[in-house]
Amino acid sequence: MTMLNDSQSMGAAVGAVARKAVYTVTERNDRSWWTKIGVAFVNKDGSLTVRLDATPISGVLQIRDEDATRTPRMGGHQ
């Protein structure tokens, strides 16, 4: 049995499954501020593996299909 380290297993997952962007949304002055804080990968069984670079204070995550042509607007509502 071959064991893979995290970078090897995630590299294999990137090519094999859909990649999603993970955001936290902060409300300030009647505006929504979207901050990308990680990525998520859809597993074969439909579950998600989430890798975070930060932890949202609110505890709420927005997980969206990653689209290189669409970037959330700073200070705008999504």
C-alpha cells in the first residue's frame, strides 16, 4: 500500500474532482465583504474536503463553484 502526503493527495484530487472556492462574508456599513479563505474539493461520494487558510469569526462559510472569470466584488452584494 502506497501512502501519499497531503500535497500528493490534493494534487491528485485537483485533477479528478471539481474545485470550489471558500469565502467568508462580513457585513459592514450595509455592504457585504467577500474574502476568499480556502478551497474545497468534491469527493467521489459527493461530500466535500475543505482546506482553510483562515477561520471565519462568524463560523459561516460560502462554498461556491470556482470560476476564474468571476471574482466577488469587494463591498458589493453577491
